[in-house]
Amino acid sequence: MYRITKEFHFSASHQLKSLPADHQCARLHGHNYIVEVELSGQELNGHGFVRDYQELTPLKRYIDDHFDHRHLNDVMGHDSVTAECLAKHFYDWCKERLPETSAVRVSETAKTWAEYRPQPKP
């Protein structure tokens, strides 16, 4: 199995309104997010790639146009936008366009990551 990854960055605010009022994440705050997309394949294409990294440019545009310097609660349309739900959202977006997508990880801080990776089909 071959695997490649590419990182994307954006800054945005959010608020986890479902948490108790005294929880720090219930307050409006922001992060410098890192989105890491993983693509996998059993074989390489004629150029020796799982997928040409340039073919991930539409994801960069999508992130820049819809997520960068935005309030994620407004973008996602709900009150608790977590790194976990962002990982699933970006996974679904990528999988629809890039069938080799195998996982997406999202970081809010240098020490924390959330990942969405579907269970392998039996």
C-alpha cells in the first residue's frame, strides 16, 4: 500500500456552545488549523504517483474560500464545530473528488490531532 499526505493551513474561530459556560472552549476563540489529507493506493499511476499533489489544489481553494478567517459555527451551520467534525467534513469533501482519500487529520494546536478514517470494508 502506498500512502501520501499533504498539509493545508487556515485560521478560524469557533465556539463549542454545548459545553458548560465555565469551560474555556465554550467561549469564542480561534485556532491556526492544520488539515492533513492522506491518499492511499495499491498501485501507482503511469507517472509513479498515488495522485499528483497538484490535484489537491481544489482543496486548498475550498479551504481558503470557505474556512480561512471565518467563524466555523457559521460555516458549518451548527453550535459545536470540533476538530473531529472538521476531519469528517474534509474527508467527505475529498473522497467525493479524490477516491484515493483514506484519512483526514485536523490539528487545532501543536499537541492535538483528530482523525477521520473509515473502517475497512470486510
